[in-house]
Amino acid sequence: MKKANNIPEDYDDGMLPEYDFTDKKGMRGKYYRDRQKGYSVHIHNEDGTITVQHFGPTITLDPDVSAYFPDSESVNNALRALIALVPSKQVSEKQAKYKVNKSPIKKTAKKTAARK
């Protein structure tokens, strides 16, 4: 069952008649994944050259955090200050935690009994 169209016939939305989208279906979020990965824009200049601008992945801040950071430069400076506070040993210890260690030496019953 289709929904009833509640738009009056004399409604003027400002669209020209050649822009008829009645049989068209739009796709929501069509470019969302590309924007999350990062993308490039090619600008064709009048002199025949092409300027390429690369945009990195989009990172969204929560509203309470964005109140303290008005632009990306202030966020980068704050993160660099935090990185400088983390000692380099701590980073290498975390990496070492996931390395495979040699298996421990198994004690035999003879050696344990002899020591007692």
C-alpha cells in the first residue's frame, strides 16, 4: 500500500518542470565510505594545468570536545603534546608484550627430588 500524496496540486516548490524526479531513486550515503578513507579532488585550471588536492580521512569530534578545539591545528598540537609525554619505553613494552616467548624449561621429577 502506497502512502497518500498530501501535497496540494497548486504547490510551487520552485523547481522547473524539466527537473522531474518522480521515477528516480536516490542513494543515501553514496560517497560516505570514500570520504572516510580519504579522497582527491582534481581541479582543471584555465591554463590547462591540473591541481590535485588530497583530503585525508574525516575524523569527527564530539560536540563537547569540539568546543575546546576550533580547528584541526589545535587538535594536532594537543595530540603532539600528549605524544611527547608518553615515554618511548612504554611504547616498546606494549609491543614486546605480544611477542612469542620461548617455552619455559620443563623440570623433571628427578631434578626436583634431588634438590630436596
